[in-house]
Amino acid sequence: MSEAIKYGFGSLAAASDDISSSARSVNAELEELNNMLTPMAQSWTGEAAENYWIHQRKWDAAAKELNEVLATIAENVRQGSSRMEGINSAIARSWTGG
């Protein structure tokens, strides 16, 4: 016996929007943190400065990757919802002969 898959197009659209919104919120927080840290980090010299910037570049790369993943997830949810809506419409038309 198979289990039915249930979905709501509005819920899927909201989920996609929420994922995108969360990504924007994370970016805003990271930007704020960066704006606070950069002036302090620019005053450092030598090994401390070098190590900070090495780790900052890694952090920036990880943040970029996270954004790309979240954008991909949001887009896949949106596209999946759109495809399922199209399938549902096609099935409904098949029952009416249209």
C-alpha cells in the first residue's frame, strides 16, 4: 500500500519565499558583522592580520556557498510546485475531455 503525497501550492510558494528571505537575512547579518569587524581587523598587522584575512576569505567562501545552496533549494521548490500545478491541471483537463 503506497502513501499519498499531499502538497499545497500556496505552502510551497511560501516555503520558497521563506528560504529566499532567510538567505537575505543571513546575508544582512553577515554584512553587519563584516562592517563591525573590518575596521578593527584593518588595524592588525603581521601574523594576526594575515591569519584573520585567511579565515575571513574562508568564511566569505562558505557564506557564498550557503547562499548558492539556499538559492538552488528555493528555486527547486518553486519549480517543483509549478510542475505539480501543471500536472494537476493536465489531470483535471483529462477528466473533462479537454
